[in-house]
Amino acid sequence: MSHVTTVTAAELTNRTILRKDLVADKAAFLDTKIPGSERKVNYPLIGSGVSENPDQVVPVTEPHGFALGGAVMPSGVINNLHLHFTAEVFFCFAGEWQFRWGVNGTDGEAIVRAGDVISIPTWIFRGFTSLTDDAWLYTALGRDESGGLIWAPSVMAESAKHGNFLGSDNKIIETEPGEFPPAGTALAKPLSEAQLAALQVVSVAEMRERLTTPDDLAWYSDSFLDSGLPSGGAQLALVIGYGITEHRFQAPRLTSPHGFSVSWLRAAPGLGMSAHRIEDTQVLIVRSGSVRVTLNVDAPVSTVLGPYDTLSVPVGAWRTIESIGIEDADIIVITGNEGRSYIEWAPGVIADARKLDVAIDPNGYLAPASLLND
């Protein structure tokens, strides 16, 4: 691998995004003046995503190959129909949500609950409504430059009635209700009937394959070189892409290109992942439990994450992950590689695993050490 990245305490602090420090954006999108959508709250975390608010506060701006944000909506609040050019994946941390899709939002609907992950196909209209108070979603968007989004014509027309227009640069132009932007202002144009008719139709059955519930997860207790070591022992379930698994038979639910992989990591108190590093961007989001992440081998620095806290781990940095609470830690792992991300383990981890007759074969998978040439 390339040069080892050493992380300072200050950089670790900047990359640690605590729930309590999130800055709400209540004007992120065109539809926030439409009755029923005024109470939408968005939280940018990593990258600007598709926000149409030029004044949003983004905690981590370094390119990751994907963007990350959050959405909180009281019961009954609506996120209106729009489409994306790149992947959009939702992680439901709390509450229930009704997702709908299609040009008029009538091609199908799905109820998404706490612990579910749903990947919406590109180039189809989608919207959703919160069914419970304080429902919480995290959202990952593919690519650093996602190209903004396209609103359904009906949403653009309704927003205009309330003084919100979308410029051709995907930024909101605000006026008084009933007024129009100055003459000559370049505005985004709604899709034509022909363009709408050409969009893909996705069935309910097809969307179900893109929804991963807790019951759909296939947990492996032997995904890593350190699975049998006292400093390891984490379990892994794949959702999108092969991610960081080292088990040759472990396969994800979704393999279509997203620009990133998504896995669930679970560790009982005292367990986790031993010292390792990868050459891809990686973000950890804690859903439950308490986690200590330590970076660097020399001059180690640590941060503690609780529920809804997020950490961006620099490319090439050594890291250990340890569950330190009284309950299992449950963590979403997003890795900026839609193929496999190969792990480099610390020399001591490799030596200790070899004592258990476990090693990594030339293809990057676990194998009996006694059957491999040194």
C-alpha cells in the first residue's frame, strides 16, 4: 500500500461529526415552502450532496467519492417527488417512512422502518413521507459531483406559487409569493411529457430487492483475519458491494454500481476490529452502542462515538474499532469503493492469526495458513 497516513488529534476532531453538533438546514431544497413540507430538516455531514442552499454548513468537505447527509421530519411531513443521477441510499435509524416512486408517485410504495436500508434506482422520481414523529434517515449519494437533481414538474409549479424557483445552476431563487425572478434569470426547465414518458418504470417486486431489512441480513462471524483474536471478533453483514469482507463466500444483497459499498458491522462489548488500514475512504455511523476508534500506530489518537455519531477515517490511516458500551455496537460502514476494499493488517495481527492457522491467500481471502507458501 501507499504511504501511511498519520492523523493528528485536531484532524480527528474535525472528522468526528457528533449528533449534538449537527447544524440544521431548513432551506436545503426547492419544496420547503410547499404546505406540508415546511418542517423538513436536513443535516449535511460530508460533501455538499444535492443541496440547493448555497449557505449550508458542511462539517467535512474533503471528497470521499460519495456524500452523506441526514433528514429529520415530523409525522406527516412530505419530501416531494424528484430524481437523482447517481445512487441514493437511505439508512433508517428511527421511525417509519412511506417511500413512493414513479412520475406521479404511483408506480409503487414501500414502508421503511428502523434498521432498514433502501437503495433507490437512478433516474426515477421518488418521494417520501414521515409516518412518525422525529423519524431519522441518513442518506448516502454516489459520486463527489452528483449533478444536482430534477424535480417533478408539479413540484416546480407548486414551489413557484410560494416564491421558490430553481435556477439553472441548481440553486434556489427566492421571491415573494406570487412574484417571479427578474427578467433574464436562467431557470431550470421542467421535463417534457416525452421525457417523462421515457423514464424507467420500477415494480414493487424490483424495489423490494433493493430494500434490506434486518431480517434480510446475513451475518458472518468469520469475515476477517482477526475474527478469532481477542482484539477482533466483529460480525459483518453485506448490503451493497463486497466492501471489506475477507470471507470468500460472503456476498452482498446488491451488487449494482453505487460508487461505494455499504456493510453493517456488529460487535459485542470488548470486541471489534484489530489494527488495520485500507486505501479507500471510509465512514462509520453508529446506530447503537458506544464505539472507540483509535487511529495511528505511533502517537495514537482516539474518539468515542455514540448513537447517530459519524466518523470519516482518512485513506491509509491505521485504525482499531472497539465496542466499549454495555450493549452491542451496531455500525454502518460506508467504503468509497464499489468493488472490494483490501485490508492491510498490522504485523502483530497477522502473526497472531497465523498461530490459529489463519492467513490471507493471494486472492485476498481467508485460508488455512498451513496450506499457503510463506
